[in-house]
Amino acid sequence: MNTAIMSYGIIAAAVALALLWWRHSELRSVALMQATPSTKARDAKAMAIGSFVEIKGILRCPEPIEADFSKQNCAYFDANIFERVPKVSTGTSGQSSSSYDTHTVYSQIHYAPCFVEDDSGQIQLKLEGAAVEGTTTVDTTERTGGEALSLALSIADARGHERRHVEKILPVDVPVYVLGEIHADGSVGKLGALSKNSYFIVSLKSEEERGQEASWTAKWLLIVAAALLALAAGLSVWARIKGAR
């Protein structure tokens, strides 16, 4: 058996299994949305603590905050700076190769008190711990000067390091879709420590948009995973044939 070829097959199979798990998560999200009926804000406040609810309405924020990079007023922002640093590594043969390290050098998440409003009234929305599907307001890359570490790096990145600024916000007075749990004070927010639910989502996408996107993602994850499993099987056969020679 050719171990090198077999190792590539094992990697392909492992990636395929990871993609299938991702697909399972996407399908669970779709099933959860379909199984959870929409609840009016007024009715949600009266529900039992820990009840899982779906609420659709307009995001209201009496005192918006200013986003870190874009300076826009918003109810929530997530601002990050990622640095991509070129480096050179030398192999056992003495040959050098260029690659990059990427790490986060700045990260800030802030949110303001806010509410979801529909035709029945308002319910307080606590954004702590939410998986926020907002709008990207900043996504820029800048390069800082610096000498290249080798000829390989001078070709790959003669201008030095890269810093990428990314900011995502929840604007105010826009439609939102919320999946979360009812708290003791009648607000909707993050899941309790003993909760059997899996999601706390605040999204600018509608339920229909989220469902279509998740279904499309699940379809292509299945196709790619099937191709990788076929590749893994082919490599396994090839490894055995090569090893038998």
C-alpha cells in the first residue's frame, strides 16, 4: 500500500465528513425555522421563561451607538482587524518557501439596548451572545511597508504585511428576524445554560431568505462531499494498486 496516496485519501474523506456535518447543521436550522411559529411581541412577553420564539419586526434603538470604523449609528457592531504576515520556512532539503500567518490584532463587539417592534407592541432584545447576520459596512485591506524576507516573498508580497479591516453592524429602524428564548424579565435573548435549543439568531434576512440560502448551501455541500468521498475511494484503490507493484 502506498502510504502517501492513502494519506491524501484520508484527508479527502475527513474534509467530506466535515462538510456533511456542516450540511446537517444547515438543515437543522431550516427545520427549526419551519417548526417555530412566529409570535407577536406582546404575546412573547407573556410566555414562560425559556420558551423558544420566532419574532419578526422592526429593530428599534432609543440610543444608538457609533460603529467603530464606519461611524454609522447602529444597535450593534462587530469590528475586527486581521493581520496577514509573510514568513519564510526552510525545509529539510534546505529549500525555502513563503507562506503567511493570519491573526486578529483588534476585535470589538458593542451593542445598545434595543427592541423588536411589531403591530402588537415591543419586546426587549438582548443582543449578548447572538449570532448576528448584519450588514458589512467596512471590508478594506491596506498594506504596510516592510522589507521582504526572501526572494520568494519579494515576489509574493513586495509591499509587506496586510491588514484587513472588517466591520458588521445592525442598523436601526430596519426589519429583523429573531430566534431566541424568553427571559424572566420578558425579554428575548441568549439561550439558558440548560437550554435544549441550539440557536440564538438576529438577522437582517427574512425567514424565506434564510431558508433558501441554507437549502442552497446544503445542496452544494452534499455535491462537494460526495465528490470528495469518491476521490477518497479512488485514491484508496490507487494506493493499494501502487503498493502491490
